[in-house]
Amino acid sequence: MGSTRTAWHVLLVALLSQRGSRRFEVRSEVPLSVEPLRADYLLLRKSAESSEPAGTLRRLWDLLPSEAIVEFKSIGRPYRCRNLDRLCSYLHLYFADTPERLEQRSDLCGVLLVPSRTRSLDADVAALGLEWDDLGDGYWQLRGAAFALVVVEIDPVAEAEDDDMLRLFGHGEARTREGRRWLAQQLGAEEMAMEMQDLEGFEEVIRKLVATLPPEQVLAAYAPEQRMAGLPPEQRMAGLPPEQRMAGLPPEQRMAGLPPEQRVAGLPPEQVLLAMPDDALRALSDAYLETLSAETRAAIRARIGR
């Protein structure tokens, strides 16, 4: 477990292998995790306190000590069995390696951000002998661990605090233009777009934005044969191909009744981009546009004038 391996470590593995119990295999320098030991986020309290109120997770910050390790579980990568054990191990390792900053265990806490509580999370809490303490509006504290543990359910917190940007990280969708614009701006930031585009979940981020757009904007990205996809049988006309059945109908009638996820179902990410409004496309950086196909890039530049 120590960071420094000595000659005595080598001798001990020899002693255990040669003279230890034959019922056990002895291995040395064994990685204890398939993934690297790297927490999602570390929150450090600044020496100078700010009087400006937080804009998101507004109740969380007063619950935190000087430092906090945060693990985030998304819709696409939800909480899995023993993830809580992993967070607890991070806390113990981090505390052991920072005696110069953290004098006592109360100086450090763990935060688990999840869209909502799940059975696997409840089972892990019970297996660890911890108890839920309801702080209200989606905030929970787990009692009984060596370090303070806070669980934040994104869905109820976003509703209680009416946080449109936070809704994007749970099962909800942005309801305001401000929320959609914020997401578009993040996608348009050069460094962030380059970092995200090859990661798991990037297509989900794009669809999250487009899912709340008006039907006529989404429909513009579809080929004629795709516009019928998802319509219930009673809205179809027997014997007619899709383009004839839909001919003459205004866009809002073509998309009426379809849930947001069906409006963009089957579209590749670049085609979904074309359903975004012009002001959202203008937020995309030139560097990100250069990563798109020539056809998509030309269509976007024709709409935004650059």
C-alpha cells in the first residue's frame, strides 16, 4: 500500500512464498483496481469566503467541510454495485496521503451525485451498515461511515431549486432558452468540444439539447422517409409511401404526439446538429466545425454566415 517499495518488501514476499501456507498463492505489487485511482472531482474551500450565492446545487456547499471528493453517476453510466465502496476507498486513501492539509477526518467528506436513488445504491448503503438522513429536496446524508457522506439526487434537487441547467444532468430536459443556450455554448467552446466529442455520452449530450427544440426545427433535419418514423398506425394512410402520406401537412402536425426522444431517434450526431437553432449553432467554435463532414459544415456555415 505504501508508495515506496524497499528491499524488505522483496524479502518478505520470498519468505511468504517459501514458508507460508501452501493453501495460499502469494502475489506482490498487485493493482487493486482495474481503473486508475482517480476521483471525478475534488472541491477545495477557498481561504477567502464569497458572499455571492451559488447558482447550482445551492444547498450542497454549506454541507461541505474544507475538502470534498465528488463522484458523479450519469444517465448513460448509472450507479453500479459497489460504487459507494469505491468512493469510501478514495476518501481513506486521500486522507492518508494529505496529513499536511487534513488534520482530522471531519475536514474531508464524500459526495455522490446521482440522477436518482436506485436499488443497487440502497443495497450498498444497507450492506455497509449506513443509515439515510433525509435533508429534504433530494439531499441526503449517510450516517455511520468514517467520513461524512452526502448523496445528491439530481432530479428532485433540480425541481426544488428550479435549476434548468442541472436538469440536463438527470432525467429531465432544459425547459428554457437559457438552459439550451448554456449547453450549446459549452459545446461551442473549442477546448471542451474537442475533449467531449470522442467520449462516451457525446451523442447523448447532443440529443439532450435537440430533444427540447420545437418540432419544426427537429423535422428540418430529417429525410422524408424518416419523418414517418414513430407515428402510430392510425396516423398513417394504408398503401401510400411516407412522403405522400405526409405531403401538405405542416411540421407541427407531422411531429405531433411524438415524445422528444422519438423526434431525434435514428439520426446520427451530425444530422442532429442541423436541428439546432441558429443561435445555438453560432456558439459552436470554428475548431469544432472543422471536425464535421464537409456537407454538414457547409450547411451550418450557410445558416450562420461564417
